[in-house]
Amino acid sequence: MVKSWRDRIEKRVLRTMENPGPFAPLSFDQALAGFASLYKAGVRLRYAMYESGFLKSRRLDCPVISIGNLAVGGSGKTPMAVWLAKMLVGKGLRPVVISRGYKGRLENEAAVVSDGRDVFLDAKTCGDEPYMMAMGKAFPVVVGKDRYKAGLMALETFAPDVVILDDGFQHLKLNRDLNLVLLDYRQPLGNGRMLPAGRLRETLCMAKDRIDAIVFTRCPMDAFLGPGSRSFANDIIKILPPVPVFFCTHEPFVAQLFPAGSNNTDDFQSRHLKGKTAVLFSGLAQNASFAQSVQDLGVNIAAHLEFCDHYRYNEPDFKRIMARTKALNVDFILTTQKDWVKVNPAYFRDVTVAVIGIRLRFSDPWRLEKFVLDNML
């Protein structure tokens, strides 16, 4: 009963977040607007306490790069952390990525998820995003809500050249040397309202003096062609102090196949997905973005089973997905890397599952690389 009411309230809040229209008086939406005003006042007070020195920020003995955003939801922070860490590894440096480990069992503790070779924790323990990054086995990953404490663990364990904070822009407890702020090109500021009436954690005006660079994510291809096609971006850039601005697209690819070895993963995307029919399931802040990525691969979507962000799947969910798949007689099931780490593969042994990942492709990656290295070293 409690879960049912909680789910109904959560869905209502999400609908309000996506609704740009005026709030009706004495409505649920109006109540959310009131809570948003209180939230905004609390954010202002917290920032004032840090600016006055009443609350202290602490510094690690190595450069710290924060990747964050202004709005809750998927703007591509984790793919950006992966891109940045791999770029630094390619330059001969030793990065460590620190994640909060949202909804993991160790959210309030610091722990090593991976040393870059072996993975020591599962997704339930450390959280979806850190586990997903750790499975790439390309760089060490540490989790901890207190990023300073997690940073000290990273320094002691790995002696990194640089620490990367995944979703760290609002974590003022730890000083950083570079703040990269990601904005979704299509809806950079959501509906313009603060939580819980909108998706904003803080307004652009609150954040602008702390931003060192802006990265617009999920850009359409024509956004790469020149300033004339970047109207949304230009409106925001005018508000900011002069900071570098970068643009990237989200490029979907087949990261994994199940059953393992059923096809060659490199060939699967081009030879087997295009023109085929699939059932999708995902638990993301923006499930529609996943559906769009799948459509971009040329897949015909027969059904999309959508769950809330960071959803923990259970047996009835797997049975529901399989029942829908068999009823529609589709070619494949498609899901995301973030969802697949929370799935029991045994339920899908009779079907072919393609796990879709996201790569970032920048219009001018060399310029972003130079900016990061110049400001880090």
C-alpha cells in the first residue's frame, strides 16, 4: 500500500517536472512549486555558508576535475567521466574516478570498486554507474558520498595523477581545480524550475561563477556545423562569463550480447540490428532518450517497458518483460548497460539481448583535451 502511494506520487512529480505550463491554484502542482521555493532558499543558504567560510571546503593533494550538471537526470555525466578518464590514461596519466554510488549499499562509506583490472563489488553494493564504469576495467573506481573521504582513499590506494568526480558539481565539500558542466542540448535547463517542481538542482545564475567550461550533450548533427544552428546554446552562453563551450553527440553501440558468444559484437550493430524488431526495457531518468538512440540504430520498437531511474528489477519484472517479448514475437530485447548490470541473465537465456552503450563523440575533441590538460597540469 505504501509503495503504491509512493509510486503514484513519484509519477505525478515526474509529470509536473516535464510540464512547462502554469500551475493551477491549490493543486498538487502548486504545492510542488511551494516546496521548490523552499528548496531554492535552502540551496542559496548552503552556498552562502560556503562563501562566508562557515562551511569549509577541503583539498586533495592532486588535481580534481568535477563532471556535473545543473539538472537531475541523464545528461551524460558517466559517459563523460569514462571519456575523460580514458583520454587521460592515453596521455600516460593515472586517473581515478570517484562516484557517490547513488542507491548502493555503501553510499555512506568509501570503498574501492575496481583497481582498473579486477572488480571487487557488485552493482547492488556500489551503485549502478560505478559498477558499470568498473566493468570497463580501464581505470580505478572508488565510491563514497563524502568525496573528500573517498579521495583520501584513492590517494592512499592508487597515488593518482588526477581525481575525476562523477556528478560532483554541487559537492562543495571538496575543492576542485576544474568544473565541467554538462547540459542536455535539447532541454538544457529542463522546464526552468527547481526541484521538485522541475529538474533544476540550482539555477544558471547561482552556478555561473563556478563553471569553468560547458559541454552540450546529445547534440543533433547540425549543431556541429556552426554557431548559426546552436540557438539553445547561444541563449545560455550569453548569460555565462566567457568560458569554453564544447559540443558532443551520444553515439549508441552494442556493448554486449547475451547469450555470450551468440554473435560478434562488432558486427552485430550494423548487420543484425538495423530493420529488426525489438522490445526495450530501461530504468533511466529519460527513458525516451534511450528509445531515440535505438531508433537511430534503425530498430523497430514493438514495445518499451519503462521503469524509474535506478530501478531495482525483481522476478515479476523479468517475467513481465519475457511475456511481452514472446507475445510480440520480436527479434531481440534491447536494454542499457546501466540496466543490464542489475539483471539476472538466467531469465533471458531463451532470447537474444543486445545491451546498448553510449559513446561521446565531440566536434573538436583535441580542443577539449588541450583545455583539460592545460588547466590540470
